[in-house]
Amino acid sequence: MSEQRIQADQLMQRARQSLAATEKALDTAIKSLREHTLVDGRVSASKLDDYQLVSYDTALSAAEATGARFALDYAERVRNQEGGDADRPITLEERCALLFTAEAIESIRARLELRPQDYGLSRTELAETLDSESLQLFCAEQLAVTQMAELGKSIAGMDGNTGAYLLDDDHEMMRDTFRRFANDVVMPLAEDIHREDRIIPEEILQGLTELGCFGLSIPERFGGLQADDQEDNMGMIVVTEELSRGSLGAAGSLITRPEILTRALLKGGTEAQKQKWLPRLAEADPLCAVAVTEPNYGSDVAGMRCKATRIEGGWLIDGAKTWCTFGGKAGVLLLLARTDPDLSKGHKGLSMFLVEKPSSEGHEFKHQQESGGVITGNAISTIGYRGMHSYDVFFDNYFVPEENLLGGPDGEGRGFYFTMAGFAGGRIQTAARAVGLMQAAFERAVSYADERQVFGNSINKYQLTQVKLARLAAYLLASRQFTYSVGRLMDQGEGEMEASMVKFFTCKTAEWVTREAQQIHGGMGYAEEMPVSRYFLDARVLSIFEGVEEILALKVIARALIDRAGETEA
Ligand SMILES: Cc1cc2nc3c(=O)[nH]c(=O)nc-3n(C[C@H](O)[C@H](O)[C@H](O)COP(=O)(O)OP(=O)(O)OC[C@H]3O[C@@H](n4cnc5c(N)ncnc54)[C@H](O)[C@@H]3O)c2cc1C
């Protein structure tokens, strides 16, 4: 084994030891949270509310630690990959993974040490974990200015590349195909769509339909591209990432809706509903949208009010939905409505419908049925995420036939569960959207830092820019590999909590990455004509939809961590 290999291995080992010490402190914090919130052996929602800040910070810290672990695993796989030279000096991937690990540890340390008593951490425990000499030495070495600036110099000459993707041949081919589509078709149209607030044009929709994009999550037996017996989350991730690199609003989010509908149909649809809808969704005929959020109920799904009243042959829908993205262009809406007027039934009174309507391109639409029922929609003006328009939608005695109640008569009252099943893939997909957006911003940052001359030098010759590029690369690499690793877990039927973690982490990170990329552009970063100004605006939505970050942290991740701690205790 070469001397260089030994050095790299030792560094990676120190990173793992430091991370393990950090995770030990986190375990104590989670156990303490469990003790405070458990009532009769179950987590009490109201008790958990008394610990919101601790829960939020614990969830974020656990997400960062998980991301670091996946980044180190990945760097090791790169070194040992077939055909590679395992004896080579420290690789770019290892340097990025080490830097990310040190940064993650330091931010976890900052959070826990700010109020150790609230995490149940004693001084002795801190001394053995986050304050241990070996952990601090590891972080100090990795975060030394010269070390980071050196990494930044290497990154500056790499055209936005942060190392191997480590995909198999099939997924590499998918990546290549959709990257070309994003470069050739999406990117030239993206700025106009954003600035003029246009609907996504046929060039993009038709091209993606021909590439099979809308059938990616639909099993082959229903006319899609997914194998019947095996989920391919990786395929969906790679395609979403590349399209989001082209534009989040104009391409990267197009698969989200058919994916949600498909999962809901596969979970709850009758055989006839699957046979009818899935092949059509795979062909984008019709396009679809999701109408769950209401003006007064977003995070609090169980309280929803939009109602469906049974009449002969079907149901009448009355009420309002909001933020229904692509609701105009869509020919079918997945609607969550209250079929049991008894509000005390909460989420058990909700059912799911497939609501058909004519497709429309404008910022407003209205359709009156022969029976007199009306559906209207008005697009909400947004700062970014343009291309699909998100609508306020109103239903007035709008008739939906019996056959469009998801799951048939057995589906009544089960809409909440079908919604949850539908959204299960949305989190990992949104992580992939965040990664694609970050990649786009990073590429622009790297090239502008090279082109722009200030005080007689390219800005990438200055230390501060080099450090920025190093950190951006490390966070981007970690976000991508975190997403891929969770995708692989999901392909094996695992990774539910990790999917929430990676959504939470990557979406937050995308805000910072796009902000830094914009900052590197100076004044030009604020000009509408520069794509980087759009990236920053688009990034803001990621932490809001598909599970608003606070609810993900408090009600999903923190709860799951507490439950998991209970399982290891038992
Ligand atoms: C561009 C865009 C597109 C969208 N597309 C769709 C779509 O296609 N279909 C659809 O159905 N919806 C869509 N949404 C809606 C989105 O899913 C919701 O906005 C989201 O679920 C949050 O709900 P809300 O807006 O009602 O926020 P609220 O629930 O009102 O939350 C407001 C704030 O309070 C926080 N909060 C809420 N509860 C708690 C609590 N218990 N403790 C502490 N903090 C809390 C939240 O985290 C948030 O920060 C879209 C939203 C946007 C912005």
C-alpha cells in the first residue's frame, strides 16, 4: 500500500471516529427528548410541542450527520471502484467529503453546545464526544484556511465538476440523455418562461413525453418505464436532477405530479382506475395536478374543509383549494375533499377524487358543466418557480362521477392515507430538484469566478472566493450523494425517515448555495438576465412545499428519531 493511500485512509478513519463521537452526543440528545415527550409509552404531540426548538435542531443535526456518513461511504467507494488506482493520493471526492464532515460536525457542535442542558448533555459527556481533542483536531485541520483554499483552487478549474457520480451504466445513460435535453431545449427557453411568467411550452412537454419522462414512476404493465417488480427511484432522481439543472419551474418539477398520482393510484386505486389512468398519465394525456392545500389548511391536512356531497351517480364538490400547481394545464386534478361532514372525524373524513376538467393555458380558467357545476382558477403571482402557474381553485357544485372516487366505495374516508402514499416519493424527488438547482448555480459560480476580473485578477484567484468554491463543492457533493444513497435505500423498500432528512437538508442547503453563487456574481447576480438570480428565487420554494421544513423536522424526523431510539432500547 502506498504512503499516500495510508495517509488518505488515516484521514478517512479520523473523520469516521469524529463523526461517531458526534453521533454519540446526538444519541444522548434524542434519548433525552424521548424521556421528556413519552406518555404511556408513546410520543405525546403536545409534549413534543414543548420541545420544538430542540426537536428542530436535533432533526437538522441528525440529517447533517447522516449526510456526512453517506459522503464518507461514497468517497471510499470512489477510491475502491473497479478499474481505479486505489493507491492514488487523496482524491477530490475524499477532500470534499472530509471538508463536509468537518463542517457538519462543527455546526452540530455549535447547536448542541449552545444549550447543552436542553439536550440532556453533561459536561463529562461533551468532553468525551464533541469536545474531545481528536475531534477538534480533525475539524481544525480540515477547516484550516490553507486547506480549504487549496481545494478551492482545484475546484476553480473543473467546470463545475465535483467528482464521480458513481451511477451504473443505465442511470448514466439516462443522465446523459436528460442533460442534453436540458442543455438544448430547456435552458434556452428558461429565462423567457421566468421573466414573462409563461406556461411551459409544447417544445418541452412534447420532448419529455417522447423521452418517456411522465412514465418514469409508472410500472411497465400500465404503460410506464418502471419495472413491474422493482421501484427505480434512482432513475427518477437522476432525471429530475438534470431537468432541474435546466430549470426548476420549466422542467425539473414536471415529474412530481404524475409521480404523486401514480403512487396514490397504486396504493388505493381500483384495478379499473389503474387500467384507465396510469397508461394515460404515462403519455401526459392528460397532464395532472394535485389539489390538497386549502387557504386555511396547509400543514394541518386533517382540518381540511373542501367538501364532497354524495348525489345520485357521484359527488358534488364545493369549496376552495390553493397553490394547485399546473392546475390550469392539467386535465385531471387529484383532489382531497371531506366526504364526512362530521369535523370531529378529522383526517378519517377525507377522501380522494380524480377531478376531470378541460386543459387551459392562461393565468385564469373557468369551466361550467352542463349540470351547472363550475370550476374556476386564478394563478397566484409568485417570485419564482414559474412555468406551471400555481392556482387558487374554486369548486361550486362541481360534479365528479362515482367512478372517480379513488378506491371506489372502499376508498371513502381513506383519502388522507392515499395522500400520504402519494407524497412518499415527493420528498426524495424534491431533494433531487434541490441538487439539480445547486449544480446549475455552482456551474455559473465557477465560470463567473474565472471570467470576472477585479483589481487585476480573476476573482477565483482570491482566497475568499477559493474558500467559497471549496465549501460549495463539498455541500453539493454531499447533497447529491445523500440523495443517491437514500434513493438506493428506497429501491430496497427502506429509507423513509432518511427521505425526509435529505429533503430537509438539501432544500435548506440549496438556499445557501444559490445565495453564494449569486453573491459571487456581484451586481450582475441581481440582474434578471442572469440565470443565477432566478436560481436564488426558485430555491426558496423548496423548503416550503412537499413537506414544509418545520413540520418535516418536528413531526416526521424528530418523531422517527425518538421512535428509533425506543427500538434500540427495547
Ligand atoms: C409555489 C408553490 C407550489 C405549491 N404547489 C402545491 C400543489 O401543487 N398542490 C398542493 O396541494 N399544495 C401546493 N403547495 C402548498 C404547500 O404544500 C403549502 O404551502 C405547505 O404545505 C405549507 O402550508 P401553508 O402554506 O398552509 O403553511 P402553514 O401551514 O400556514 O404554515 C405557515 C408556517 O407555520 C409553520 N408551522 C405550521 N404548523 C406548525 C407547528 N405545529 N409548529 C411550528 N410551526 C408550524 C410552517 O412550517 C410554516 O413555516 C405549493 C406551495 C407553493 C408555495
